[in-house]
Amino acid sequence: MRNGNELVPGLVLPPAYHGVFRKRLAEVEAAGSAVNCLIAQARAEGLVEALETVTQGIAAAHIERLYLLIEAAATARLLELERDQ
């Protein structure tokens, strides 16, 4: 059984950050334009940067996975938006 704060297998975020990170990732995935997607990506990356700065208990590899999740979501959304033009 997965932990409720487990974003992907093996990646657990503190409860205060879990919901906010999911919201930021959803904003990237639902962006209506390339500009909005890039803004949402920057906001999500800023959250990870804050998490990295404030929380000492998260391994560097997990922080990297968060950045990669954001990058993958942004890349996928930008490709969708480009296709829809």
C-alpha cells in the first residue's frame, strides 16, 4: 500500500508540500498557452527550490526527481499545445 504522501513510488513529500506540489504540477499540465505553461513550470520549480532549502530530510535524488517530473510535464504540455495550433 502506498503512503498518501508518496508522489511516485519511493518519493514521499512532507504533507504540507504534497498537495501544493500536486496543484503546481496540475497547473503545468492544464496550461492554456505556452507562456502559461512556462510560468506554471517556474512556479513549480520555485516550490521545489523552497522545499530543497527548507527541508533537510529530503535526499538530493528525490529533489532531482521532482525537477524531472516538472520538466516532463512541461515538455508534454508544450508539445500538446504545439500540436493543437
